[in-house]
Amino acid sequence: MKFQTINHLPIGRRSRLHTLLSRTGGRLAILPIDQGLEHGPVDFLDTPEAGNPHHQFKLAAEAGFSAIAVHLGLAEQYLPDYAEQVPLVLKLNGKTSVPPDDEAFSPLTGSVEDALRLGALAVGYTLFVGSPAQDRDIAQFQQVRKEAHRYGLPVIVWAYPRGRDIVAKGGKDSPFAIEYAAREALELGADVIKVNIPRYDPAKKEQYPKAYRELELSKEEAMRRVVNAAGRALVIASGGERLSAADAVAQARLALAAGCNGLIFGRNVWQRPYPEALKLAQELLRVVKETS
């Protein structure tokens, strides 16, 4: 296993990340279940069993994910049933999908103290890059980062471009927006950065900043630029909305080939009946480990 990418970190953060990386062959594979707060019941309608958090915790334990990422309530209510089986990433902020994203901002839902009390190996924070509320967001994040790093906890940033000004520059999935998100997270002190795979849209290229209008990048090349923008921070690729099993595996391979340090796939795994979900989870973890 190769851990030289984290050797520059202080020992507390490095040892916790090492523990997470060791579970999955030197790369990260995190199962997130923060969507119940972020999206509401709609994510559970097609697969009703997915609405029971035991579904996701059991998947994380049996498949052998690096960790499960959840908000405070799920951690307190369900993690005790899976003690020492599933490492915890405690998500510290979030919001509902009810208001528009014009001024996207996620208030705190938990604390670093909660993370330490629950034995979390890292904390997670959603940072809305480009939002009109970015002054509040950056200030709030700096308090979280400062406290987490004081106690040796790595910080994983969900780096999400959002807001009307991002839309005006080509949208949240443009190469410009996602590269910017990765760089901002690095600049603000993230240890690990969660990003979506960028998509170049010729129909929107006139909205892009000039340097991005004629890039003509493949998806892998575009993702590699994001990884480069993140510098020494580890980059994990989001699975996003549910795909076919074959497409989910292909997306994972693309992200890892582009230099990502792992995956954070949620809905693509647990929005399926349990046997099917476990089979896909095991395949994704096999891909993660074979490319380490």
C-alpha cells in the first residue's frame, strides 16, 4: 500500500487517514448516507428498504467500506449496532432541498466534540463554492477546520459549486466550477475533497470563462485537471445519481484512472435491494483495491 501522499500531514490526521486507507487497499471507499437530510424521502421511494438506515450500515459493514458518512442522528441511533465494524465520518453540516440553491448555505448539524465522542475517524463538511453566502460558509468552515485539526481529525470537504453566479458561468458541473471547487477546498485546509466528475457542455461553452471555452477534454482528462487543482489533498469522486451497475463501475474506473484517491458512492449503491446493492458494492471495492 502507498501512503506517501499523506506523509506531510501531522501524526494525528495521518494516522486516522492511514486507518481508513488501510481498510480498502490504500484508497478510500466511503458510503455516504446524508441524503435523507439533503434530499428528503424522494431518494427512498424506489427502494423502500433503503429508508431504513440499517440497510446502509449493514452494507458498509459487509462490503468492507473505509467508512460510512452520516449526520449526528444516524450516528447516535445506529452506529452502536455496528461498533468496531464500520468506521465513522461524521457529517457536521447540512440543509434540506426545500429552499432554492440561489444562496446555498448549510448550517452546522453537529460538532467536532460530537465526532470525538462517537469515535469518528474524520469529519465531513459541505462547502458551497461560489454561493452568495460564501462569506458565512467560509467563516463557519474555518472554525470547523481549526477545531478538527487541533484534535487530529482529518476534514473531508464536499466541494460543491452552487448559486446563481455558478449557473451564469456554465453550471455546477463545468470543468471551471469543479476545478475551482477543488482548489478552494485545498486553499481552505481540506485533507480530502469530494467532487463530481466534470462535464464539458459545448452548448454552454460561451458562458465559461475564456480559458475553458475550447478545452475539448475527455472526461478522464477533465477529472485529472481537478485532481491537479486539489494539490496534496486527497480527491474522492462522487457517484452522483443512480446509474446502471455497469455505468457505475465504469465511472469508478474512470475516476481512479484520472488519479482520484478513491470513491464516495452512495445512491449508486444503496438505492437497490440488498443483494443487488451488496454485489455492486463488492465490485466497486474490488476496482478500488485493484487500482491501488
